[in-house]
Amino acid sequence: MVPRWAAGPASEAIGIARAAKTFGMPSVISFTLETDGRLPTAQALNDAIAEVDAATAGAPAYYMINCAHPTHFTRVLEEGADWVTRLRGLRANSSCRSHAELDNAPELDTGNPVELGAQYRDLRRRFPSLTVLGGCCGTDHHHVREIAAACC
């Protein structure tokens, strides 16, 4: 039986990692997460990382989380778990709204830059492997300034 996510983000990540490895290029895989901390296919983040690493002999240099607010994924990150150390980057959305809510919003929700900076700081304290920091949907220089101030 083929898992329901076989044609989803993990299989795409496997293809990217294999192609990069074939040409001697480093790769970084960044997964988009939903409000439940899972990939859009409903696959758990730890399972997606394990699947890609198993299929590519750990070819990606590291993994990232993108296009999700920290409140969407913090609860799925397991302190001390080996798979979490494979996460090195974070590009969070500024808003805690779901993708559907953001898509249907009449105006951009930029969230709270100070709060987002504090959430990054807390994540960095819990997970020191998170060293590549940036922003995704709704973030701007205000958010990046607060992330840098909170994490330095």
C-alpha cells in the first residue's frame, strides 16, 4: 500500500535531495506546515524528515520550517529528539492565522513583530540547532529587527 503522502512534499523533497546529491550540490529542505504542525498532506514533520533521510542517506544538509506561525508547530518539536537536531532553519509567518484564513483575508495580517521575536527567542533556547532565521508571509523589516534583537 502506498502512503497517502507518497506524491506529496516528502516525495518531492526526496527528488530534490537526490538530484542535488547527483550533481554534488548541497541541499536544504524546507517544509511548510499547517496549524496542526503537520505537512499539508497530514504527514508528521518527524516522519517526513525520517522518510527523506532514509531515501537519500541523509543527503540534505539540514531542514527548515517555513510558512507557518510558531504557534502552529512548537508543540510538535520534541526536545532531545534526534530528528529535531536536523532542523536548522525557521522562516515563520507573522500571522497565527491558517493558510485558508490568510488566503481569504481582505487585508494582510502582519501579526505582532515583538511577540514573533520572543517566540523565535524561546525556540532558539529550546532548540539551539535553529541558526538560520528569517521570515515568510507577512513579515517585513520590523519582524526581522525584532527576531534579531531577541535572538542575539
